[in-house]
Amino acid sequence: MLEDTITTGSIKTTDEEKMKLAEESLAWNKTHAKFTELFPDV
């Protein structure tokens, strides 16, 4: 996920944008009970 290989359907992002998107994804996932049940240490 944090690589620069060009593949079909991929988009080009900076490392900073990748980190921002990962942080936003984790925050969203933490709002869902099933996620916190499956990954209690996150």
C-alpha cells in the first residue's frame, strides 16, 4: 500500500497523502463496533 508501483486503477499520491488517508481510515474504522471487536489493540 505504501509503494510507488504503477498498476491498473492506481492513483499517484505523496507519502504525506498516504499517511493522511491511513489516519482518516483508522479513525473511521474505530467508530465501528465490529472493527474494534476484531482489532481491540488498535
